[in-house]
Amino acid sequence: MDRKDFLVTIGKGAALAGLVYCVGCSPKNTDNPVAPSNVDVTLDLTLHANQPLNTIGGSVVNNGIVVGRVSQTSFVAVSAACTHQGTTVEFQLQQNQFFCPNHGSTYTLDGVVTQGPAQQSLTKYNTSLSGTNLRIYS
Ligand code: FES
């Protein structure tokens, strides 16, 4: 391979790498759903759909909010859409975080970004357990 062929090959590789980067991590993102505001939702923990919340470490997604059980008496709730490109984040109690499976952003249980590419925090909501009713509210 002479110098000219080498440079053409390198150029094609760089162009492909740039294309992959742009497709996966475009900084212009207009698809992010807006975090729910004025939230006041009550989840009945006796319903089948909410059964994961009866186990420590379990979670559900409801009305654009991820709710996770941290202990026997405490829960966390944040907006479900990753602030990078809107993928639903996952509750990971053992790592004390929310994780985005799309590009790997992580957030504290309060929704604060700890690893990008996301740069904005998730919206955190209050939780209150009364019997088998879990209230999530702004
Ligand atoms: S969508 Fe890209 S890190 Fe979540």
C-alpha cells in the first residue's frame, strides 16, 4: 500500500467513525420527552402491575416516572426519560443508581448525573407510603 492508498483508507475509516458517533450521540436532541410536572399519583401496591414494588430493589415505570423500593419503608421516584436522548432509565439499587442502557449515563438515586453523556439531572419526586398506597408527588 502506498502513501496515497493509506491516506484514502484512513479517511474512509475516519468518516465512518464520525458517522457512527453522530448517529449514536447527536448533541442536538429534540426527542427528549418533557419530565412530568405537577405529579400526584397513587400506586396501589396490591395491584399486579405494582407487585415489583413489594420487594426491596424492585421497580416499576408509571406515567413517565421510575419508582424503586430502597428499603422496607422508603422509595425513590424520578422522571423515567434519560436526559440525553429519552431512553427509559433503570433502577439499580445495588449500585445506588439509575442507569441508562442506551449510552450508559448514570444518575444518583436523587436523579443527579454521575456519568454522561447525559448532562442534566432527572426530575426527582417525593414519595409517601400509607398502608399499601404509595403516593408520588411533586
Ligand atoms: S439516551 Fe443516551 S445515555 Fe441515555
